[in-house]
Amino acid sequence: MIDHLFRLLQKPTLWQRSTEAFWDDEHISKGMLEAHLNPERDAASRKHKFIDRSVQWLSDVIPANGKVLDLGCGPGLYTKRFSDMGYDVTGVDLSKRSIAYAQSKDKKTEYIRKNYLELNYIDKFHTITLIYGDYAALTPDERKTLVGKVYKALKPGGLFILDVFTEKQFLSKNTSPSWSLHKNGGFWNAEPHICLKATYLYENNTVAVDQYVIIGENGIKDYLIWDTAYTVQRLTGEVSSYGFSLKGVFDDVCGSPYTGEGDTLCFILENDME
């Protein structure tokens, strides 16, 4: 056990994946859903007042009555708002619990439980959204796969709208290891456990991973959550070869004017296929 723990506590190799999947863990997914639904926290989703402003702005960008695909839709916080505004909406998420909740609250939207990297739509949607930094959590190969699939899934002139974090967000990261004791359980485990956390930076501080090692009565589990810091140049460089053109850049997905000083960036990319 100690040797296993020592191995887990080493700095992960770049883009190393967790030994444990957590999206459909019975306990963790319950906490994730609660975080999504808390209107006052920027956690699994942004604060709901922000989402309201975001959807209002997006409705001025997305073609009226268009077909919208929301990737990583979670419990449907964006999709339901879109469907209530008259859009023909599809939501995709890997979490069984989140999709079930979304379906219970929104009968107009088509919800699909699936890894969005496995989708194979062709020429179907006017707009595809990927909101709250999901793009930046993917590996470089996964991002290539995603961009190619999104391009094919969009109609000519269709829009891909996504947001990412900037390097400014990384400046506040605490890279000192820490630990916490959870006698009555916590987010990662319902039983008593110890949580060891560390954050590591890579590639000139443009890639980060939050590492959680959970020591409980039933063994040791580790979870790795990756993030990538973006500039306008880096993002456009990744997508331009697939046929996307940059239609707009904003400081956030509420349409705040671009300053280059924000924690986030929002991109509107257009499918140039004729």
C-alpha cells in the first residue's frame, strides 16, 4: 500500500490520466450534480445569474430557431434555457446522473448520454457550444478529434462557441501540497478518508493539473484534473487548419468586450465550408 501511495504522489507525466473514472461514480456524481445546481457557486457550473446573462447574449449570436448542440451539457442549465427560447436543442454529457436530471426537467431537448468525442454528426447544427473551459481539459489529441468532429457536425457558416481560461487564471494557483481529513466523508468519498492535494505546472506554466489522492478504508484512489491556459493566438492556431475562421473574441461568454486582461476568453468560430 505504501509503495502504491508513493507512486501516486509523484508528479504526473504530462496528460497522464486518472486511475479512477469519476463522472459516474455513485457518490461523486451526486456531489457534482449538487455543485451544478447551486446557483451561488462557480463550481461545476457558473453562478446561475451569470448563466442567465450568458444565454441572453448567446441568443443574439445564435441564429433564431436554429439547431443547437451543447457539449458537456451537465444537468441542462444552458440547454433548457435555449429550448425555452425556441431553439431545437441537443445536449450531450457523460454523466448518467446529470443527464437523468436534465431529462426530468426539460422534455423539449434531446439528451444523449455519451462521450462527445465519439459523436459523428454530419452537417446538422447551426451552433455548437462548449462552455466553462471543457476544451482546455482535453489532451492535445482529444482537442484535435473534437475540433474535427465539430467542424463536420456544423452546417456551412455554423458557429462553434467555446470559452477557455487564460494564463492569468493560473497565477492564483497554489502549488503547495496540502491534505485534509474528512471524518464524515466528503466530495470524493462518502466514507472517512484523507485527501492529499497537489497542483503541478507544465510547459512554461501553460498547462496545470490538480491531483487528488484519496486514502480511505477501501484503498487509495487518485484523480487528475487538467487545464490549459490559452491566448487568442494559441486557440486560433489549433483550429484554423480545420477550416474555422475567427468571428469574434470576448473576455467571457457573456460577451464582455475583449481586453486581453481577463481570466477567461470566449471565441466564436465560424465553419467556412461552402
